[in-house]
Amino acid sequence: MSFLSKLADERFLTHRRRSTSYAGMTAGALATGLFGYHYYFDHVWSWDLLAIAATFVVVKVAFMIWHLLTN
């Protein structure tokens, strides 16, 4: 067994995958919420937050479709 395989077993990889997924969903929700806040309360169309939120939605839906078609 190599040194790396002792540190990174299946449980570690599963926890890393889940934590990355939760972090991505949280960042996407935060960007969407901030965009909504700036739009509705400050009346400012924030293109950078809209781009982050749209990227999150496109990537999430694309991977959902890809997993649906390949599994």
C-alpha cells in the first residue's frame, strides 16, 4: 500500500465529494440571493452575480442530465 492510499480511502473521497457539492450549492444559492437582494432592494442589476448564479444553474443541470443519460 502506498502512503497516499492509506490517507485517502473511499470514505475520505466520499466526504470530499459531498462537502464540495454542498459548498458549490451554497455558493450558488448565495450568489442568487445576493443578486436578488441587489436587484429588488438596491435596484441595481449586478451582472457579475448574475453570471455566477447562471453558471451554477447551467453546470448543475448539465451534470444532472449527464448522470441521467449515463446511469
